[in-house]
Amino acid sequence: MLPTCPPRLPTELREPILAFASAWAVSPLRPRVKPEVAHAWDALLREWSRTPALPLFVRKDAALRGPPALTHSSGRTLVPCDNSPAVWAFTLALEGNCPTLAEVAVLAADSGIPVKFPQLGRFRDFYRAGWKLAHLDGVGLRTRTPPEQVSLGMLEEHLRHLLSPSNHFAVPKAWAGLGEIPEVIEVIRTYDAQSCEDAPRPAAPAPQAASPMPTPGPTNPRRGAALRASSYKATRLLFRAEVIEGLADDQPFRIETPDGTYEMTRAEFLDTFANVADSNTYRSTRQYSYSTTPAKARRFLI
């Protein structure tokens, strides 16, 4: 009788994977994009995705067999592709380069961004050097709906995930499967997120006029003012053991993310996110981040 694969391997089998992931995260052998360059690409891709005149790349093997470009129901041009645009972006970012929006427009008009493996040109050196490019957040659309009918917002997010060096990591091509293992992905995500948090970001445009504003009070009535919250910034919902474990149960901590600020006490964290506190990732790397914010975290927004 064929044995059933367990949904979760025992600790003694998972620990070597976590040990490798932790070692690979910090290894000087791993090609890594400088955090400030990754931030620049994130800013570029936000603008690119919102610029109707620029095409959106859609990674979908079935669409590659059709015409070179599609027209979305909104009128936006869609370009089917494989992982080649991601390799193009990651290679440029490794070199410290991030194009401007105007340069992207010229490249897109002149077919200067590879969309299929045969078009990679010099960017094929990434594969020749023995690497495989993996994604922290999956880039598959996971729908049978034709791309032309998929929501525009989903396609814009797809472009950002596909091309963002913040969402990329390299593994040896001979061990390509490592890039698909959830434990490896989570350790790399946590390490890279921490590195990016401390890097300078592109300066925001200065406001046209400024006037003194009173400091707003708490917006969440469940929070009192008696205790001051320990606070840190993160690119997503990220729990740091170095902050949390130094608190008493009734002391709050605060996580400031682009999607909102979360605040909870140590006791609330241990009660609501027991799965995080008990995870091997949290215990071994002293951090844990969510790629998609769980619904149970919403009540802690302030």
C-alpha cells in the first residue's frame, strides 16, 4: 500500500533545511542586490504598473504560444512572457542599475526587454554562471481566465512581483528545487527584509506647503496611553524576537508597515500568533514575516 506523505516532516528532517537556509541567507556566495537599489526598483515598478502607456508583462506559458501582445479589456497592452524579464531586472539590479520610467518606455517600444529565453542576450550570463532565479512571493496568476479578462489591479501587482528584485533570490542551478521550499523561502525573506529596512529609500517629493499640525491621539480605542510601545519599521508584518521577548506580557510593541501600523502586547502576540512563536523560523532566525497579512492581524491596526 502506498504510504501517505505527512503534511509536515518531523523536526529532525526540517532542521537541516533550516540550517542550510540560514547559512545561504548570509553567505557571501549568494548574489544579492544592494537594498538601496532594490528600493529604487520598487519605486520604479509602482510607477510603471500605474502608467497606462506602458505594457504589463504577464508570465503565462499558454499565452506565450499566442500573439506577441494582447489587449486588456481596459485597453492596456499585455505582453506574455516567461521568467526572462525577471532575470533582466535582477541582473541589472545586481549591477547597481535601475532604469528611469522614460528609459523603460524606450526599451518597451524597441523590444529591448527580453520576454522569452532566446531573447535574453547578455542576460543569459545569469544562467551560464550557474544560477536559478526564484521568487519569494509566487508569480503565477493561478487562474484559467484569459489575461485580457483578469482584473487590472491583479495584473499590476503581478508585474511588481515578477520584476521586483526585492522579490527575487538566487540559488545554485544544480539545486534549483531549493527555491521552491517554503522553509528556505521564509528564512531568505526574513533576512532580506531586515537588510532592506535599514537601507535609505528614495526621497519622497517635498510638500508644496507645510503648516504645524497637532500630533494626533490614538485612533484605536482599545489602546490606552499608560504604556509606551516599542516600535520598529518593516516592509510587511514582521515579528522581531529581539523586541518582543524583552517585554512584559502587558507591554505593547508597534510594527510600522506601508500597509498600516500594528500594535499589540506581548501577551496578545503569544495568544494570537502562537504558530509564529512556536515556528522553527522564528526560533532560529529570531524573526518571522508574513507574505500575505492574515485576517487575524487586522484587529491590531491602529
